[in-house]
Amino acid sequence: MRLIWEEFLKIIKEEAGSQIVETWFKAVVLEEWNPATATVTLRVPNQFVSKWIQEHYTILLKTHLARLLHSNNIRLFFISNSSNNPTRTIIPASVAQTTIMPHTANTQFTPAQEAEKTPSPNTYPLSKPPSGTSLTISKKRGRDLNAPNINENYHFENFVVGPNNSLAHAAAHAVAQNTGAVYNPLFIYGGTGLGKTHLLHAIGNEAKKRNPQLVIRYETCDHFINEFIHSIRLERSSQFREKYQKVDLLMLDDIQFLSNKEQTQESFFHIFNALYEQQKQIVLSSDTFPKEITGLQNRLKSRMEWGLVADIQIPDLETKIAILERKSEAHGIILHSDVADFIASRVLSNIRELEGALIRVSAFATLTNQPISLDMAKRVLLNLNEKRKDSVQLENVLKAVSKHYEVSIHEIKSKKRQKDITFVRQVTLYLMKKLTISSLQTIGSFIGGRDHSTVIHAITKVESMIKDEKELAQKLRMIEQEILMS
């Protein structure tokens, strides 16, 4: 079992990164594999870690463990030793998380629940289930295509509002109260992990509470595309379009993935028009402004700006501290102000990473049976070499890339189009966008007066390359580390 688990950790390190392995999986033990029942038993340090892994990494666990154990489908048992009250959480073979990974794009799963206040039918102590209670495993495969897909954990009440997101929050709240009447469509854009998805689900939950009769649907763009492709294969394109045209509130997350998907864009164009004409509410999210999404039809870009476009920016230090305090309170973590200030100043800008840092410190405190202190946080987050983007200068990035690839700064900024120089220039633009707070226009102007579309093309090109080329991804991580440490 130890060798199997070590092999699994190697796979996860490549797929999700070493930080995920160190934070979540190093403290997990593959305790037992029962081939007769296709059941894997995992021991985790506490219920908090157990819940986080179930909500975020169930698909990774099930996919790779099934392959390593030569089983078509497996069930997961989580044994959590929290103080003197160990519990076992059962995730049936047909149940997994709501996050859609690339290799399961056509299937959505139901979150595994770890109940504390209200026991779930799938969660029992290590003893036998209560009398008269049976564990029911649904035989239905796949997803309910008519379900709203709303995550009930996301509400406006647990969204921390700051100067960086106040407009997007206010607009989302107004839309939830008056669907179809204000800000239609509502377009929310911002970087990864800043709260766009939280706001979309909050809109859905609030709208459903106000009017249970509303037909609501949240969808990731990735799944929308795959569902459309599936409908073409089955010659059901019209049914696909009709289904979406019947909703009262449509929320589509990460709309930038429609880029270069011409047929899907055509179908979405007609769905958009039908909903808009019927005064049905449309909410979209993206990582960039509508006009800056490459490979998207101009008529779609124009329609996305008909209502309100609201951005979510990088949170300031005070907002990050407020988020940490809210998260620690919700999870029963005692976090002193000096520790919260340290963690907030350590993490760059991503709220997911901020919460991950908090959980990492909390898990260490639980494992060592110590209270959380500033010294402990410094030790645990020693390798978290994040640096504020506003302290990274474009010049630093340019010099680092020039040195590593042995291409002069003059050539990178020049109009030369030789393949090797163009590639280094694209890497420079990609790292500038990733490591600084500079706008696309500012970055383009700095590198030889190029426009924002050139910067976007470079970013997209490099992102595509690092998915397939591990050596390139490793080299860029090394350059990033050097820039952040300088």
C-alpha cells in the first residue's frame, strides 16, 4: 500500500503541484485496499482535512487510484481521527465532487458530504450505522441535466466585501433580487481565485430563495462546450438549445473558454438572444474584459457589454485579513491577529491560496497538538515564497528572461520575428502578466509598443505550451522563483 500511495503522490505532484501534495496529501495514509468491494480506506489527520480533500480532490483520488489498483470503479472510505471522536465518511463509486476536471468533462458529480451538525446518510461513526438506516448508492450514472448545479455553500453572507470587489458584489446582489430587470447581462471578470464563482453561486442561491419557481442553471463553460459537442454527436443540437432557452437565470462561468469554438459560439449566440428578448437573466464570468477575449465573435463581445461589466481586483492586505478571520471563524480555528497579518502578507493575491495557507497552518497545529502561533506559521509557510505583485517590476522580469534564454533585452523589445526571439518575447509577456499588476496595455507598451491583443496571444500560446511540455513548465517555474526571490 505504501508503494501505491507513493506512486499516487508522484502523479498528483505533476498534475496539481508540489504545494498541494505537501499541504493536503502528505499527512494522508492509504490504509487498506479491498478488491472484493473495490474499497479504498484513507486515514486523514482530522475532519477539516478530510472535508477539504473530499470537496476538491475526490476525482483525482478516484481516477488515479483506480488505475493504480487496476479497478474500473472504486469507493473511498475516509477515516478521520479528530480528538477522541473518529468518524468514517463513505464516498460511493457513483459519487464525486462538483469540480469538473478535463478528463471528466462530460460528467458532473455530487459533493461528498462530511456532516458534523446534521449527520448525512453516508457518514457514520466507525461503529455500525444507526438502526433502520441504510446506505443507499444511486445507480444513476452521470449528471442530472436539468439540475441548477448551485453550490449551496456559497452565499452573499459569507462573501467578504472589500474595495477590490464591492462593485461586483453590489451588482450581483441587485441581480439576485431583480433577475432580468437590472444589469442584464452581468459580466464579472477578474483573476483566478478572486471570488467570481462564489458570486455566481450566491446569485443562484439568493434568487432561488426569493423565487423557488425560477428555473436556474449554473454551468461551467467547459461543460457547456462538451455538452454541445455531445448534442452534435447525437444529432440533438436543437434540444440542447431549447433546454438553455427555457431557463430564467443562466450563469456561465469562465466564458473565455468559448474562444475559437465557432459552432458553440453560434449556439450560445442564439441562446443569449432568446433569453435577452424574454428578459431572462444572464450572468457571465471571465478572467478578462470581454473585448480582450481572443477568438470570440465581435457580436458576442458586444452583447456581453450590453449590461454591466464589473471587475474583481486583487484584494488589499486588510481585505485578506478579513477573509482569513471569516474563514477561521467558520471552521472553528483560533487565529490571532498577528498570525492573520503574517499569512495575509505572505500570500500574493489568490484567495484560494490564502485559504490553503490557513488550512496548512491549522493542519500542522492539529497534528502537533499545539496552538497556532506566529512562530509556527513562519515555520509552516517557510517555503511559501510568494511576493506581492506590486513589488515585482517589469524590468526585473525582462532581465531574468533575457539572462536565462541569452537573448538581449534589445532583441526582445525589437520587431524581429525570428522564431527563437518571438518565443522568448512571448515568455516575457506571459511572465509579466503573471507576476505583476501591470495592465495588458502597459505590458505591451513596455515591450516595444505592442498592443494588448499581442500580449493576450502570447499568454495563450505559452499557457498552451506548458500544458504539454513539462521541461518548459519547470524552467518557467524556476525563472518565476528567481524573480520572486530577487
